[in-house]
Amino acid sequence: MARIIVITSGKGGVGKTTTAAALAMGLAQQGHRTAVIDFDVGLRNLDLIMGCERRVVYDFVNVINQEANLNQALIRDKRCDSLYVLPASQTRDKEALTKEGVGRVLEELSQGFDYIVCDSPAGIEHGANMAMYFADDAIVVTNPEVSSVRDSDRMLGILSSKSRRAETNAEPIREYLLLTRYDPLRVQNGDMLSVRDVQEILSLDLLGVVPESKAVLNASNSGVPVILDRESDAGQAYGDAVGRYLGEDVPHRFLEVQKKGFFSRLFGG
Amino acid sequence: MGLLDLFRASRARGSATVAKERLQILVAHDRAERGRPSYLPKLQREIIEVIRKYVEIDMNAVSVNYEQEDTHEILELNIILPETARHRA
């Protein structure tokens, strides 16, 4: 049986797809058979971030409608054998994701995979509800910014009332906070909410803090999940977060302002 | 970092403090709202209407509080009658 992880946030543009791609790649690199599914029907983007946009033939909605089987629709990642991508449909509307259909696909995937990562669309509408409904774990991606924190709290309310686990009175979804676009310098200057502030407000387990990083745009430009950029701060932060998710005790990094040496001051870095 | 930034950094409160305070209030309010049954505002309106048949009261004179505890829910009604209640009828 696979563990189903939803990457959610409520607010758009906070880094859900970046996180879904990085986390899925990280889990797969550790040898876990992992599938990552794009739930953003009509506005698919995960394929772009994963760099497999030209290999999409069938999509999630085709599988739900039984126009294609899973093996035809799943795209195997070229960099990592245990990673598969199930792209969203670009042309259908989001109502195409029926609860029965999504449930059936997840059930079938569960037979062959260890982890299923569900990349939720923004908002609290149908697609977002379908992405989180079957989840065992939720990673709430949040920026240290008021509207994002508020929306995250809203998502937590929905996770605890409208998910399958809530409806069947099963053990609640495990919820984790992933703080992204963190800028320690601005936090130090008092212009940005700190990790501790956000944790205090949301009271969630902290899975990781990903610093604001040029590497994220570079990664999406080239269709390479940022976790593969091991030189970069964001890549390392995602690597740490995967370790923590898998139960390793990894200390948090990138929370403090990095002291710049003389040369990096001189040449920029 | 310029000289100006040094002064800025030494400010007692940055905007983050304001953000945190606003969020704490907002989130507490949202959470309280979340657990409440959706009929409460209507209930409050109708209670006011009924009381107004007999006593002239203000819109704010009736407060409806809802609290959820482990095993039970508490619906608390608080009605403030004016000191010199003018009876109707």
C-alpha cells in the first residue's frame, strides 16, 4: 500500500509544484517507487517543472475516463527509474475529476508504488478537494506572508473536516509545514515573519524551510526538479525535508543570515 | 548593506510584528467561525425579531455564542434588555 501525500497551500504561487517535483524526486532517489500526479486540470504545469512536457500522450483524466490505462499515461522519469509522472489534462474542466475516478486511480497506483504525491491546484475548489481527499499526509506549503499563512490555516480546516480520513473517523491526516521563499535577512530586519512566528500561528510540525533562491527559477527554466541541484541552498533544503519526512533527524539549515566572506562580498555570491 | 539599512535594522518593531499580531487575531477568528453551525446568524436575527414583538431592543442586544467541547456543544444566548423596558402590547 502506498502512502498518499498531498502538497497543498490554498494560495497560488507559493511553490506547490516546485515542492511536489522536488519531494517526489527526493523520495524516488532514495529508492522508493514514487508517482507524482498533477491535479491542476486545465492548467497543468507539473510536466513542465519535471521536464517531461513533450512526452505527454495520455493524462489523468484519460485514465479516469478509462480512455487509457495507467501504464499508458504514466511517464517514467529519465533521471530516476523509480519516479513516474501522471500529468493533468490541459483541455478538460476540473469537474472531470470524480471522487470515484480519482479513488480508483489512486487505488490502482497504490498496488505498485510506495508513495503517491498529489500536486494540488490553488484555491479550495473541486481540484484542490480531490487532491487532498484521499491523503494520508499533507504538506502545507506556506510563504512567510500574511495571506499565505491565512490560506494555509484555511486548508488545515478543510483537511480536518472534508478528507476521507475525517469522514471515516480514521486516524487524522499527518500535517507538515514547509516554509518556502524564506529570507533570513528580512526576518532579521523584522520585515518578514520568522519560522517561529508561522509555526506558532499554524502549530504544525516543521518539515523544512526553503530559502528564497535563484536556483528555483533556474530549475524550472530547465525542467529539472530543484532537488537535483545539490549545489544550491534550495536543493539542499528540499533534500533535508525529504530526509525528515522519511524520519531522519536532520537539523534545520538556512534559518540564519549567511555570513558573507570578503571575496563573496567583493564578487557577489 | 548601506548605512541607512543599519539604522533601519535597529528599529524596535518591523512590519513582521504587525503581521503576526494581525494573523493571530484573524486565525483565531477564522477557527472559531469554522466550527460554528451555519444557521447561527439566522437564529440570532429571528430571536431579535421575536423579542422585538414584546420589547424594543437593539440589534446588538442579542449575542449568540457557540462553543464546542469534547463531548458536547454549548449554545449560549445572551439577551440584554434595556433598563427602562418599554413593553409593547
